[in-house]
Amino acid sequence: MARPALLPPTPRNVEAAARALAAGELVAFPTETVYGLGADATDGRAVARVFAAKGRPRFNPLIAHVAGPEDAFALGAFGPLAREVAARFWPGPLTIVVRRAPDCPVAPLASAGLGTVALRVPGLALARDLIARAGRPIAAPSANRSGRISPTCAAHVAEELGGAASIILDGGPCAVGLESTVLDLSGGAPVLLRPGGTTREALEPLTGPLAAPRPGGPVVAPGMLASHYAPERPLRLDAAGPEPGEAYLAFGPAPEGAFAATLSADRDLAEAAANLFGLLRALDRPEVRAIAVAPIPETGLGRAIVDRLRRAAAPR
Ligand code: TXA
Ligand code: MG
């Protein structure tokens, strides 16, 4: 397949990317969380190409990205709580799952045939500009092969999804570095389907206590599967230090050694989140037999970091 053009996000290039999306092509673009592999969400054939490029199981639905809350309200059934949550957290790293509106134009394949649709207004202005210019909702999973580490810079996308996208917009590194939080407001009690860039602590004053996903519930989402976000080498968690042959990912002062790095020298969780996926890729080297990772506190963004690390460490 042809190498896609890796383009700086000039107005001209964003316009070209929007036209490519409208023509049914795939475009990789940055958001504040991770890079997405975008397609016209209303075009079933374009959406099918996204599933094929990622090797993604068809039962795992995609997020439809829109330029503003009003666009989301046209696609799904937003009750009073969902509207309040949208007003408070959009644009930003939060995905809201609601029931599909009766005339919702999002291709059924994008929501994996479910009666619900996942919607997000990205925090990065460049992403909203692209979506607005394309003039349609954009289905975009993280731009990685299914089950692998999400991309937080354009080079990761180029390495892994090479020829799938006609254009890769290079907006530099992603500020948040972890995927959006997925909040299900489609039924009775609000359910936290995936911890992410919006913390539970920020949500709960508005939503009340968030329930955990029901095991064996209607959606079996690979973001929720035990093994996901996996590097090639095995991971060993809660490690005080590396054992012989291991790389080491610290949380705190930077360790010595060729295959050692720190998520954050100051133990800052936002910095750690932004560094996590890039450092996992960097340490996932043939010279090491495993990657040992320091303990991370499970509060705020630490919950999403630990969630990703546990899935990356799970048996496959
Ligand atoms: O930050 C993000 O969310 C990134 C950027 C590109 O926006 N996107 C992303 O997409 O992480 P993806 O496909 O890797 O993860 C989407 C998650 C999956 O766990 C999927 O199962 C869940 O959202 N999801 C999508 N539609 C859903 C639905 N209707 N009901 C329940 N879960 C849904
Ligand atoms: Mg993903």
C-alpha cells in the first residue's frame, strides 16, 4: 500500500483531509487524547474499512466524533443528565453513550448494531475544525491495530497503520495521552464503561456514584476486554525495580540505565498519562525480556493509567 502523506495541520491540509473524509477515505488525525483513524460515520463502506484496517472485531462499536454538543443532540437521545454532563465536559476527553435517535444517520455498523451510539466532542480545536469542515459525524477509533497500544503521535500511526489512511494530520504529541472516559447514560444508572481522560472524581458530583460495567452485559468492548493496549513484551506491574533483563518504567525520579524511563519525575499523574503509551512503545524492545512498571496511585487519572497497565499485562 502507498505511504500516506504525513501533513502539518495547515488550513489547506485540514481542508484536503475534510474532503478526503467526505469522499469516503480514511484520515488519521490528532485529538487531545490519542490519534484517531477517522471515517465518515454515515458511510457504512468507509466504516467497514476502519474495522478492516485495525483488524477490529465487528462487535466492538466506534465513537462518532462531532464538532459541538448540538450535533450530538441530533444523533442521540440526551436526557437532562446527559445534557448537563455534555455542557460541563464537552469539548473534552469524555464519550457519552446514549440511545440512537430514531433517524440517526450513523451507520449501524459503526455502533455494531446496538441501539446506542457513543458520541464525543474532542477537546482539540484542530479535530473539531476537521469534523466541522467534513460536515458529518466522524467515526474514529484509536489509530492502532486492534489490541495494541494507542498512538500518541503521528509517527506511531505511520508505523502501525501505514497505508490505511490517505492522509495523516500531524498535530504533534497528544496532551492527555489516554483515551476518553466512556460514560453510559443510555439506561437507568450511569455506568463508567472505560476510565479515561475525564476522572471519576470530576464526574460523580454531577452523575452521582458511577456503576461498573455488568460482566456479560450487552457490549463486550475490547476496550473492556482483559487483554488490550498490549506491547510485544510482557509487563510486570507494581515492581519496586527491574530484575535482570527487564526494562523499567518508573514513577518518580528517573532511573539509570539504557532501558529505563520515568512516567513523571515529579509523580504528576497528568504527565504520567501523557507519557504512558509512548514510553511503553519505546521500552518494548527486543533487547529486554519484560517491562517492569512501578506502582501507580489509583486516584484521578491514575485509575485510567492502572486500567491500561492491567490490560496490557493480562495474559493473551
Ligand atoms: O479518546 C478516545 O476515545 C479515542 C479518540 C480517537 O477519540 N478513541 C477511542 O476509540 O479510544 P476506540 O474505538 O479505541 O474506543 C472506543 C470505546 C470502545 O471501548 C468501545 O467499545 C466503546 O468506546 N463504545 C463505542 N460505542 C459504544 C456503545 N454504543 N456502547 C458502549 N460502548 C461503546
Ligand atoms: Mg482503542
